[in-house]
Amino acid sequence: MSETRRPIVIKRPKIVKGHHGGGWKIAYADFMTAMMAFFLVMWVISNASDEDLREISDYFGAPLEISLLGGDRNSASSSAIPGGGFMAEEVQGEKGADVSRMQRQALAEEARFADIRDEIDSIMSQQMREDPSLAELRKQLQIELTAEGLRIQITDSDQHPMFALGSKQPSAQLSQLLSLLAPILARLPNHLSITGHTDNRPFVGEGGYGNWELSTDRANVARRVLVAHGLAVDRIVRVVGMGSRISLDSQDPQAAVNRRISLMVLSHTAYRDITDSNGVNPRPAEDIDSLRARLEQLASPSEIRDARTGVES
């Protein structure tokens, strides 16, 4: 009797696929948070003034060491953003925005001074064609950009003196030259400093009147001529007489070129230095050793202290 074969049954368990997990929810939540932050930033920017936008931009563009040191809320800064720090050029605690603003201002001033220099050259060239007597005087006009601003020097010569010997009375050519410069300088917002110089020839007038008094009087005469031809009185911040102490030609202290009038169109920083040195806008002094120590501290991240708690990080 043959054996009946049993059917072979293969059981395969049914796999029920579940959900994909919650990872996508986290990603979606991050995306929605980022979008909310983006629209919030856009809303704040749309309601911010131009000055606020500049300060925000300057803040994030500040050097790393400024941000690490932190800012002083009691500093001279007008911004509510405290992202400042020590800067050698500015008040201790000034924020980085002020530094960037100073840099932009310095570049703008330099460009403006260069334009004024070119304009003076153009006007002088035109006037020389109309008045040949100015041609020789043009050689005595020196214009250069310096760290303090735009320096315009009118030097003397034996053939065409600016003043009579030992006198503060200006020549007709000097008065004409100053009258041409006055309207140009009047358009600038910058303040001016006027300095008079003499050679080192001994000169003693009545009552001990000498080179110191003579250089000061000549500088003041130049001020009067400029004011008479349109320069505002309050634009001149300093009138100084240097006597024969500073010579253009150090090899020949008696050379005519050492007798000169110097008109300095002051940069913002130079004007601030003058007012500071005379008791206006005083700034706390800090010795060079202290400054060097702070810079060395910045170079060692492990020694950087938290600006608020004073605890090493």
C-alpha cells in the first residue's frame, strides 16, 4: 500500500510595514523655525532707519578682538549695541561700528581733499593765464595730503616776498592768492589751522618784538584776509606762530622758503586731537605697557576673560 504524501505548506510571515518615524517632523520644525526667524529679521530691517542698518552692519563687521573684549555701555557710543571694545584710536570701550565709521569718514575726507587740491591747481592755472604776476607765485604754493589733512603752504622768495622784511603787511600777490583760496575752503566742512613761520635770521623790533611775534602776526593776517573773502570765522580753530623752530630747508635755516604761511585743512581726527589737547572731549589716558598687555592677551585665547564676569574662558 503506497504511502499518501502530505502536501508541503510553506508559511511566510506577513510583514506589516509601519510608519517612517518622526525624523521628518524634526526637519520640518527646523525649517519652519528658520523661516520664522528669516521673516522676523526682514520685518526688523524694513522698520530700521539707515543709521541703525549701518550700525548693525558695522557691528558684525567688527574685528574679532573687539567683539571678544566686549563693549562699555558707559562709553561715548550712542548706539545701544554693545559690540565694542578697546581701540587705540578711539575712546576705550568704543564699539567696532565707530571704527568702521571713522575709516569711511577718513576715506571720504581724503577723496574730498584730493578734489580740492585738483580744483586749486585748475583755478591757479586759469588765473595765471589772466594775470601773469601769479605765475611766479604759483611756484611758491605747495599743496599736499598729510596725516592731519590737506596742507597748503605759501612760501616766500627773494624775488616775490609775501611780506615786507620784518613786517606783517601782506603783499598784493599774497592777498590775491588768499582771496582765491577762501571761496574754495569755505565750501569744505572742515576746520582750519593757520601757522606762521620765519627764517632764523635774528630779528629784534621795538619792545623785544621778534620772530615769534612776527610769525604769529603774519598767520593772523592770513586769517583776516581769508575771513574777509568769505571764510566763516568759526571755521578757523587755531592760529599759531612757530618762529624759526621748524624749517623747510634744514640745510639753510636762513633760506627764503622757510618764511611761509601754512594753511592746514584739518581732518576730523586731527580736529578732535586739537580739541582734546585743549580740554574738550577729554579721554582717559592709558600707558603703552597696558595697551601692549591687552594686545598680548588677545593673542592668547585661553587667557581671554569674559567682559562681564571677569572669569577666564
